[in-house]
Amino acid sequence: MMKKIKLSPKKIILSFYLFIIILSVSSLLYNALFLYKNFYQIITRAEEIEILQETIMIEAVDMEKFNSIIEKINEKTSRRELDKISNPFD
């Protein structure tokens, strides 16, 4: 037969304290893991990006040449007016 568990107020209070301690420790561990994944790792990635940008951007872009190239591309790709196109069937 099974033994009957005697519940006394002292055992109930001790088990309640144990439950509160376990709950507190687990919530602190969860919060620490959340902060590590969502804040610390993002900050370190941002620092890595800054370092990589400094190493990659050795030569600055000449904006005048860049804008002139973009204008030439836009001129080539702009639509011609329909009036200027000759009709091949006339």
C-alpha cells in the first residue's frame, strides 16, 4: 500500500518557497538569454559591419562621374515620342 503524505503548514510553505525560487531563477535565465540574443548579438554584428565598411570603402566614389553615367543611361532608356517614329507602312 501507498503511504499517505502528511501535509503540514511547514511543508506547504517550504514547497511554495521552492516553487518561487525555481520560477525566479528560470525567469532570470530566460531574460538573460533573450537579452543576449536580441541585443548583445545585434550590437556585435553592427560593430562588425562598421569594421567591414571601413575595410571595403577604401576608394571613394566620384559623384560627378556617377551622375553623368546615370544620366547617359537614362537618356538611352528613355522612351521616344511616337510622333518622331516613322511609320514603315507608309
